[in-house]
Amino acid sequence: MKDTLCGTKAMWRKDYELLAANRAYFGDFDPFGDFDLLFGAAKLNLKIVDLPIRYRERTYGTTNIRRWKHGWILLSMVLFAANRIKFV
């Protein structure tokens, strides 16, 4: 998975319902919403496909992502999930 925060996720309703039923397994501290979907899908052994996207320079506005602050949050979520899924 190269870009977990790209914002686009798709799944079948039945898979989402399974994921939602097991949501408590990883807790509810994900401020981005992607953690729950990606790691929940991995726990349920669902197929995950990473499709490349192309970024272009913004024509308006600024990003809401703060590199260091959100980076630490993402790292802690990955470590938490790795421990739960037993990657480590």
C-alpha cells in the first residue's frame, strides 16, 4: 500500500458490514478513517488492491495534513495494528 490516505476506498456492502461488526477489535481512535478500513480488511483476509493515482499541483487551497503530527499518529496506528494482526 503506497498511499493509504488517498481518500478513495471501495468495498462490497457485505464486506463492510463484516468489517463494521468487528470494528471494536482495533478501537476507534482513527482520525482519518482509513485505518479502520484497511486493517479491518486485512484482518478479515479480504483482497486489497492498490491502484496508483496521479497527483498534480493544487490549483486552490492548502492541505489539512500536518506531516509530523499526523505522521506520528499514523505510525502509532500502524504499530498498534501490527501488534493486533501479529505482523511483528
